[in-house]
Amino acid sequence: MKVILLKDVKKQGKKDEIIEVSDGYARNYLIKNNLAVEVTKRSMEVLDNSLAKKQQQEDALVASYNEIKKKLANKEITFTVKTGKEDKVFGVISTKQISDELKKMGYDIDKKNIKINEAICALGTHEVLINLHKKVSFKIKIVLKK
């Protein structure tokens, strides 16, 4: 029997997938526990509408992230830091500090979306990768000065 999964089912498939399972398993477990529905003309229409709606939302989200990318791609964030002998910086610049600066600029970007390859602990310009979405990522410059 072919069924459409309503939720992720371990070792069977992900939500909105159409899978082939035995009749007994489908009726006695999947359908009974609201994990799946039988494939019919109506259920296929509902699935198609649901997937189309999700795709539209995804496209709108990517478009909004692309707007943020355009605005931030050429920007620099400047941090004034304390230095010791031979211009050694005390501490490092963290993703939290970068996120806070972006919030001050009006962009709500979570610190988890900011990727730092090397510790930012020297004066000068550094590049940091920002992943807003799996389709939208860009680099921003971080400048450390006295």
C-alpha cells in the first residue's frame, strides 16, 4: 500500500514522502497513529498544494535573505580593542560580539549563523562568513583597530 507520511517515521522516511509499505503496517500502525494517510487522488492534491505553499515560503525567505546580503556584502564592522606590547590584542572577537554589532546596525543575525575560521585576535582586517540560509551566504569584513 502506498502512503503519504504526515510526520518523520524512523527507518521509513521523512514528512511528505510517498512510500510503499505492507497493508497491515499501514492500517494498523501508520494510519492509526496519524503518521500517514493512504495515497488517493484527494490526498495527492493536498500534498501538492502543501508542497507548493512551502516552496513559495522558501522562495520568499531566500529573497529576503538576498536583500540582507546585498546590503551587508560590502560593509565593514569596526571594533576598537585594547592592545598590549607589540600591538597584541587582549582577548578575541567572538560571534556574539559580531552579532551584537549587526543588531545595532539593524540586522538580526544569530551568532550561530556566523562562522569564524581563525580567531580574530590581531589588528587589521579579517573576513567572516555569514550563512543566512543554505542558498545564501556571504563574507563580511571585521576591522580591529586601537
